[in-house]
Amino acid sequence: MNIPTPLAPYDTQYTAPLREQLFQITDYLSAEEREFLEKACAYAFIAHDGTTRKSGEPYITHPISVTIELAKWGMDLETLCAGLMHDVLEDTDITKAEMATVFGNTIATMVDGLSKLEKLQFNNKDELFAESFRKLILAMTKDVRVIVVKLSDRLHNMKTLSGVPKLAKRISTSRETLEVYAPIALRLGMNKVYREMQQIAFENIYPWRYAVIQRAVDKFCYENQQVIDNALKKLQAALDAQNLNARLELTPIRYYSIYKKMKKRQVKLQDVHDIFHLRVILPSELDCYVALGVVHRVYAPQMGRIKDLIAVPNANNYQSLHTVLKVPYGKKNIELALQIRSEQMNTIADYGITAISPNSEYSLRTNRWLQTVSDLNESSTDAFEFLENMKTDLFPADVYVFTPKGEIINLPRGATVIDFAYNVHTKIGNHCMGGKVNGKSMSLRTPLRSGDTVEIITSPYAQPNQTWLNFVVTARARAAIRQYIKTINEEDAKKQGGKLLAHTMQSLLDPSVASSNQVMQLYLEDLKQRGMNIEEVQYKIGTGQILPITVVHKIAELAKKHFGEQAKLGAVLVNQHDSIRINLAKCCRPINGDAVSGVIVSGEGLVVHRDNCPKLLKTNPEQQIEVDWGSVSGSLNGYYEASVRVLAQDGHGLLAALSSAIAEVDGNIAAVETISKAENEHGFIEFLFALDVKDLAHLKLIIQHLQRVANIREVVRV
């Protein structure tokens, strides 16, 4: 197909070759569409004429490069034009109306959504970024192609980051990419973009760590190349023998992924063994399941690391069968991670939303998430809150539950019955009065586990409670609850806030202190000095802006002047306090029976730590609050997360024996990882079990049963 006649004087050194490349890739467009694309290219060229990038190249090379990437993803004409002109409104005096006159309102609106708000006045760069990001995401909810262009823009900026002279700017851009744009790419299923962004950001933030891991991976690949090549030949032959038209693709995992594994598992670099990822790509879904059985006959799988993400796809539409094979190599095993998927699944895994049909089931899931984002905006008080809510919502789900009809709902770990209700529909959540989990009536704050079947009981008279904000974890639920709270009139909010404050005071303070007019007068005087009054405080409590425990903590401090130690806050009962937002610290993972203390953390409520937690020991003792577990067993009527490390002498059926020991005492294995295997004649192997347990006594019972398994050297809680 012929390249359209140039409409601008493109320079031969930089711009012309890029333009030619663009039109070679866009051969899927019609002749008329390519002429229109050239019109947009010339428009952008003239608009940016005379400006250069920090590298010294003409600025137009950037938007053309962005559009080349969009063309590789197969994007339509309007998206390509938006890519070419994405900086025109932001960097020139051309207006949206002027652009719309030439290219139509759709393209002009897309470009406007991509433009920052730099022409407006903001107090600082953080405020500018938050507001610009909010504008971008809202544009995305109206047209998802806007964020696709932005991701291509950010990807090219990352690829050319070396041209930015200031180190601080390179690092800040990289952190922003890791925290915001890479997760968005992942949420849209664009895994290839996600990994590439992470890799480049990691290299710029931690260049020394990047170099160390790079050398280690190169060494590992060199030393183990032969055994891996032999393994691939063996697997290919086995698949061919079953007449499976399988294509194998082997790649080392990204350095940032290795770095995250090291941090998550708390191990050294030499203890990360799953360096290689092997894709097994087949024509059909049925072939994938057949192939899984074939590869397991060739090499033994790592038990506990087999996942069926075809039957239960990730929230971002990712589908694949995952398994980890143990490939023998002398006295040790090399771990080979396999992803088994169809050609269609492979395309979607790499390119996500850009590779799916607008009317497909996958697209409907994405549209549902976009609606959630829109709800987040409506419930957020400002751009900063919206940004933080978005960051929380961007992480993929790792719990799946079922509706009574058998439909699968993906939720983040820790999600409750209320989260489930709002995920089904906002009206279901707003009128939720109870729930059944696996046929048993459970509290609304009960955390759900994969495989649970959940039924929501509604009533036309039921309505959201502000205390629900203390335990819901999904952005969709928080947004809906806050939106409802906004509709409550001021007087009702004050009444609700007053009740919550009174309840918390009665729960945590000595009766004589809680009912003391003198103490309340001290608090009122303190408020007056700060330019506030009690009605404002009650309103903010009633609308969820401040936590009642924060107020009671202040009242207790003031009361010490008259009541001394009698004014000390009583123990907060972890499992019996709906008026206090309570979170179990992820650093030490306390469970019922542990000696614990609490710390009030802004934005998180009361965070409960084990008494020996290093993080707790670093906090001011004056800020610590006594905590007790109460009489209710189980974490909020559910289970606690606990981790156990097992060191044992390797042997046949070891993992099966360990799993059986856990199951004998009703323990549930959430995940298991092989951490390390010493390279010596003893053949010691180390497992890390993530468990769901009822309480500390239950955990101790599990540890006792694990210690009875043959050849066990050590079992410790971590």
C-alpha cells in the first residue's frame, strides 16, 4: 500500500523515517483513512514546529513514536490521530474548538482529556498532577481509548528517559509510573506494557540493584541453558506425541518481578529459583487442559502452585493455566514456570483491552470497572482522595466467590459480605440487611474466601451505615456508601455522629469519665481554641470524615488532668467494635490470642500489631492503645492470615504429607511457595505456607502436626 503524499516539510534525519515507519505499520487502514492520518500528522508537525525534546530531537518525533506503538496494538483511526496530536492543546495556543473544526469533536475531546491543566493555577506540582490525573481518568470513563493513548505516551517517555538530564526527575517519573500508570496497564490487561514500564522504572530508581539482578540472571541462564534446552525438547516431543499443535516461548522473568519476589518472600537473590517462564500456546481451550496433563507426566509439578485462570479469569480478563515444574539438574531442581493458554488468550494477555471486541464479555467487565471509577469520582471530596482511591482499586483481585446462580465474582483479598453486595449492584448494597455464606447466616463484615457461595438478604427499609466504612475494602463499596452519606441531611449526620461518639466513649472510657461534664467542658474549650465546635465534630463523624476513636483519644488526654490513670482508654475489643475502623497490621499479622497493641494511623483507623512487632516498638507509647480480642472467635467472624516456614529434608511425597498434616486439623492452605533448597548433600528444602487459621491455638495445633511429619527439621511462625 502506497504511503500518502507528505503534507508537511518533514526533515530527512528524524521525522521522515518515523513517518514512513508509521504508514508501513498502518497498512490495515483504508486509503481514505491513511490520507486523514497524514492530515493529523502534518497538523501536529506544524503545531510543534521549532520545539525540541530534551534530547535535542524535533518534538514531533515523540507523538509519531507514540502513534507507532498504538498502530502496533491495532488501534483505530481516531485513536491514532489522538496519539499524533495528544500534546497539541497542552503545548500550543490551538484550542479544542479549533481542533474539532478540522478533525471532529470525538478526536478533539480525546486530545483534551489527555491534556494537563497547567494553564490553570495550582498551589504545587502534587495538586497539578492529582487534578490532571483526575481529568484523564474521567475522560477514560467516557472513552477508554484515551487511557490507551496515555499509556503509549508514558511508555515512550519511559523508553527515552535517559534523555532527561536531572536524576530527580527521572526517579520521580519512574515512581509515578510504578504507582499509577503500570497498575492501570495491568488493570486493562495490557501486561506487555505493564512489565516494560516496571522494568524501565526499576532500572532508573534502583540502578545498582537492577545491575546485580541482571548479572545474576545472565549467569543463571548461562549455567542452566543446556538443561533448559533439553527440558524444552522433551516437553515439545511429549506435546507433539499427543498431536497438540503447541508453540513454546521461553523468556527469563523481568528483573523487577525477581526483586518483588525477594521482598515478598524475604529471601536472598540466590534463593529465587523460578527464573524462567515458559509459554505453551495452543489452538484451543480444550488443548490447554490436555497439555497440562502431558507436561505433568514429563516433570513433577510443584503442588500448591497450580492455578486454573481459564475457568476463573482475573478481573483484567487474563486467562491461563499456571503450573511450576521441577526439572532435575544434578542434586537440585530448576523451577520452570509454565503458562498454558490458547492463541486468543495469549493475545489478550499481552495487549488486553486493545485486543478485545467492544461487544465481548471481556469488554463488559472492563466497562463495569469504568463505572466503578466514575462512582469513585462522585464520592471523592477532592482530587487527592480520588487519586488514593484509584491506587487502592488498581490492584488485581485474588479472591473469587460465587453467587447462588453460580456466577463468579472477583474480589480483593479481605473483601467482606458488604463488598460482595455492592459488587453485584449498588442497590443490592444499599438495601443489604444480611448475608449467607455457604448457607450459613454471617455478619456483614465477614471476610470472604475463594470458593465461598454468597447470598445477600435485602430489605427496602435497610440503608447503608457509616460504620460500614470501617471494614469494606473495595473502592466500589466505599464510593457507594460515601455517596449515600452525602445525601443525609446535616441534622441527621450530626445525630448519627453524636451517637457514634457517645457509644465509643462509653465503650473505651471509665463510666465516671465518660459521663463527666467537666471533661466534656475541657474538650469544648479545646475545640474553641482550634476554631471548631462540637456540632462540626459530630457532623464529620457522621459523614465519615473523622473517626470517633480519634476524638475519644483526645478527650482521654484532656481528662488525665483531673482523673489521672482512671482516664486511660479501655481495651478496644477487636472483634466487637463496629464504631471503630480496625485493621490488622500486615507487617506482623496478629491473630486472636496474640498479645497486641493498637496505634491510631491517619486514613487507616486503629492498626493492631503484635506486641513484639518492630514497627510497633518504634511508635510513641503515648499513641498506643490497649487492645483485646473480645469473645468472638475468628477475625471479624472469619479467619486470620498466618505464615509458617517449614525446613525439611527433601523426599518423595513431602509436600503431600505436609498438606495432609494441615488438613487433619482443619487448616486451610491459601498458598504455598518453595523458598529455597540448600545446595549440599543433605538436600534441605524450605516451604512457606500461607494459612487461614481460627486463632492462635489453632495455629499452634497446626505447627504441632507439621512437626510430627518425618524428616522435619524446623517449623516456625513468620
